[in-house]
Amino acid sequence: MTAARRTGTSRSVGLRRNPGVFLRWVELTPDAPRGGYPFELPAVRGLHTVRFRQVTFLAGDNGSGKSTIAEALALLAGFNAEGGSKHLRFETFATHSTLGEHLRPVWQDRPRWGWFLRAETFYSMASHIASDDELAPKFGHLHRESHGESFLDLALSRFHDQGLYILDEPEAALSAQGQLTLLRLMHDSCAEGSQFIVATHSPMLMAFPGAAIVHLDSSGPQELAWEEVPAVQLWRRYLQDPDSVLRHLLEDDPDS
């Protein structure tokens, strides 16, 4: 089953009125390096083939380029590299790649609002907000809640209007229930015309109705149906029979 066919099933209730697509695709500029990280990644070399939908998930194993691409897209949109918006800016340690400098975005429309939310640097962002006398009253005391609670509270307060929202592995901050709450927030924001691009390992998030799932591996980007995503297949196998998977994984004989 292809992703396109899946959007026509009964699960396609997620994307409703005012379908919002701001960023359509990106292309490497002619002067982009031909080698070196991250330009040698198959996902980066094939990035021009990806067409972003109202909700697009970037899936793939560690090192496939999900977070690097999400970060570069956020920079193209004018967001802060470590998370934030066009106006909330801070820096703890610059680690972002130069990929964003060598991408040409193709916009259907430029969003007036948006946010880059990444679990990896959320603590630093919350600390920056707490130390700013002007920002702190607007966001509340994020450090007084758990990581997941503050993550969801910020999403609830920011994911509104017609915006572009880029998320980097949000499941790292969230329980299973928290991920379901995030899906509801995304659903409501999409109904207002927002666009989401999410780098994730989470089968729960990737099941969002009507979303495109772009899997990144050694062959480059490929759009898959939810059931075809390797992470989904592995989780399904594990949950169906964890004893069998663990017995094989922990077997003392490496040749068994």
C-alpha cells in the first residue's frame, strides 16, 4: 500500500479545512559541496525528490540525516538553530551543519509564524526563557514541570494560527500518552492551516492520518506507507513477541 493510497482510507480525518502547505520542497544549490558531512548522505543528495505535505514525517535510523535536515529546514525558515522562532533566539554551542546555507527553498507561501521545537535542546531553551525577564511571564515556569509537561505546554501555547512547525524527535520528551496529546495538538493546528515537518522514530506519531512518511536510508529518501516503515515493523514484531526478540538478541552464541 502506498502512502498516497493510505490517505484515502478512513484514517484520513486528520487533515481538514484550509490545507496549509508553506514549504513545498528544497533543492541543493549549484555551489553545494559534493562530499563531506552532511552532503555525502544519500538523504541529502536526494532531498530534491521530497515533496512536503501538510504533515510530513522524516523517518530513518540514527545517522540517516533526519535531524540534520530538520535543522537545515528550520534555518531556511528563519528559526533559531537550537529551537525557537524568528524572534526567540539563543545559542549555547553551535553544532548545526552548513546544509541550510546550500539549500534553495520553494515556498508556496511564506509563513508569518512558526516554531522549531527539538527535544535535544529543550532544556537550554527553557533556561534561556526563564532567565529573560520579558520572556518568562509569557511562557510560564517551564523548569517547574517535567520535561514532557513543559514540552507540551510550550507546544500548546505556540502551535496556533497558520504556522510552519518543525519538530526534531519530540518523542524523546514524551510518554505514549504525551505523544497522543501532541497528535491532537497537531490535528487542531492543521485544521487552522498549519504545516508540520517532524523528524521522528515514533510509530505512534507517524500514524497521523493523511501524513506523508519519508524514510531515509542508504538508498536516499523514499515515501512509504506506515506499515512499510522499518521502525513500525520492528516495534510490531517486538510487541507481539518480546521474548522471542530478546532471546535472539541476547543469545550467547553469535552465530545462532
